[in-house]
Amino acid sequence: MAKKSSIEKNKLRRKLAKQYAGRRERLLAVANDEARSMEERFEARLKLAELPRNSSPTRIRNRCEVTGRPRAYYRKLGMSRIALRELGSQGLIPGLVKSSW
């Protein structure tokens, strides 16, 4: 099980990224628009830098929904390999058969 603080910090990042997504998208569109003047683009970059760092979607870490583990994460299932193996052995994941010989 991961530290509670790490899990909560990641939840806060998800919330902030969702909250600032529209504003960030508009500022990036202005900053990357080559048809606009340099001053206008630079102003957009400065406003973008004023946004909270944790509102950037690249700071979000994929974590297991069951244990909070950040490594060996399967995107399709939303969990780590360890949780997948445990739940698969218990027969709680439909269609998954754990091999044994």
C-alpha cells in the first residue's frame, strides 16, 4: 500500500488539472499561434507560468486503484500487476485465468 499522502497529493493534482484545463488550453493556443504578435504570445506564456504547477496534466501519476502503487500500472485495467494477480487468483476479474502448472 502506498503512502496516504502520495495518494492524496495525486488526487489534488487530478482535481487541479481538471479545474484549470480550459484556461490552460486557451493560453497554449494563443502562445503557439504563429499568426499572433510576439508580445501577445509572450504575455500568454507568462500567464501560463502563473498557473499552479500541479494543474499541469503531466504531473499526474498513474496509480493503482486498489493499492495506490505507482509502478507496474496497467492502463487498461487501472491497477498494478500485483493487485491484478491477487484479484485474478481470487476469480474477481471476469475473463482472467491465472495460469498454473
